[in-house]
Amino acid sequence: MAIRRRQSVRYLVGGASHPDSFATCAKSGYKTPPTRNALARRGSVLVVVLVTLAFAALLLTRMIETGAPDLLIAMRQADRDRLRVDAYGALETTLAALMDFRTVDGGLYSPTQGWGDILTYAAYEPREGVTMNVTFEDESAKLSLPRMNADTMAGLFVQLGLSTTDAARVADAILSWTRNGHVSAETATSASVYEQGDPPAQPPYRSLRSFDELATIAVARDYFYDEQGQPKPLLESFKQAVSLYEFNATNLNSAGEAVLVASGWDPTQSSTLQKYLTTKQTALKQRPYLRSAAEARGQVGNVSLRNLGAQIQLLRVIVTAQQGGARLQLTA
């Protein structure tokens, strides 16, 4: 028996195919080794599987990368649609409450009437999880650019930091661009200068529709923008003091010092009015706002009231709705 085992080992190692060798292998526990063709087939299958897995992983990664922005956009659109409904609801509540004040008091003068926190006044409760905020901007606290004359505009630029000569030049340039028939004091702002430009242009002879239009006006653009085309501080100051909308009276209750001085007041009179409006008048049982322009004379003396009033003529309402990371702002 021992001799046959040794034979079978020899047969296996040598690769012989004697019939007795297979029987001996079965009895002794040895298995038949795979051939080279079988090993090659197994290796090919393994390579195919690995390549398939790699391709599937690449395809899945690509689908995730491509689909993520679409999912994000869809989610933002859904949040926007929901918040828009909330914002419009708050806006309608705000307008209804403002109408109450306008009916009772005869007009809107200042948030100190009691509508500064309008949603609390109206007992408005937003949807669960949504925070709502309403702010106001009195556009009529500024000077109406379509109604400004050369003296008022030049006076404003002096208040904004320009010299008297430069202020007159900028005002003249803007009026040459916006007013048909305005006689320019210098040829640099005449219509022929724009016609000879590259590209040729023609003054529109209408009020500015955007503050960006100042970059097109000869002479004036040098004061509002630097050589690289970046805005200078004067541009932002001009935006804060001037409105592109047309209205007949600036609201004294919210006008700034530069606006009042450009309207013919002196700094002392402007400071006196500002102090009166910002001082709590409850102890004196007085309103902390003016109801007519004539009331200003009782506080600061005899002042010019030309193009000045006490009511809000243009009120910007800004409604901000937020839920988690989603935020929507509605302006009216």
C-alpha cells in the first residue's frame, strides 16, 4: 500500500495519466490540478467582472454628479414657490395695515406713526417654521432727479464733497444729457461730443433710468468712476440723496442733511429739525413727526419750503421670508 501511494505521487508530479493514479488520488485526498486553459478562462471572467464593476461605479458617480444640481434646483424652486406665497400674504397684510394709518391720520408721514413694526401691529403670524420681516424705505426722502434744477443739483454736489467749480461742471453735464434745450456751459458736454465719440451716441434728453447711465455722460463719469471703471464714493452718496422717480415734494420727516441743505437750508436748521424728529416727544405729548411742511417753521424758523412736504409719496416695502436656509425677498 505504501508503494502505491508513492507511485501516485510520482504520477501526479510527473503529469502521468495512468488510470490507477486517479483512483489513488481519490483515496488519498488529492485533487486534479486545473489545466492552463481553465486558469486562463477563470482569469478572463475575473477581468470582465472587474471592468464591469469599474464602469458601473463610474456611471453611477457620473449620474450623481449630473443629477445633484437638478435636485438642488428643484428643491430651491419648491422653496421659492412656498416662500413667495408667504411673502405675498405678508405684503397684503402690510398694505392693509398702512391703509388703516392713512385713513385715520390723513396720510403716511413717518414710521413713528406706529407702523414701524407693521406685522406686530396687524397681529400677523407666519406659517410654522417661517420667519417674516418687513422693512421700509422712504424714496421720497430724497431729491427727485427729474425735478432738480441746476442750482439744487450743484448745491447737492457741494454737500457731497465737490468744490463749487466741479459741482457746477457735473450738474451741467447731467442736465445736458437729460434736458432737451439745456445750454451747456462747456463744449465737452455738447451733443457734438457724443456724435464724434466711439461709438457715436446721442443724448436721450430724458431723466436717468439707471444710475449706471452716469458712466456714459461725458465729464460726469470722471467724477463717478475711476480709470478702471470702478465706482467712486461719490456715486454711492449720490444714490442715497437722489431718486430716479418723479414726485413733487421731498418728505421732511426722513430727509437727510445733504438733501435739506441742497434745498436751501443751512446746516444749523437741518440739525435742529433732525434733533426734533429723533427726540421722544411723549413727555411733551407732541407727535415725533411733522404733518405739514409749515410745522417745520415752528421748529427751525423761517426756511424755504420749495419742493418740500411732510407726507411719504413713494414708499418702498421690502418683505423678507426665510425658512431654514431658503430665503426670498419681495420688494414693492
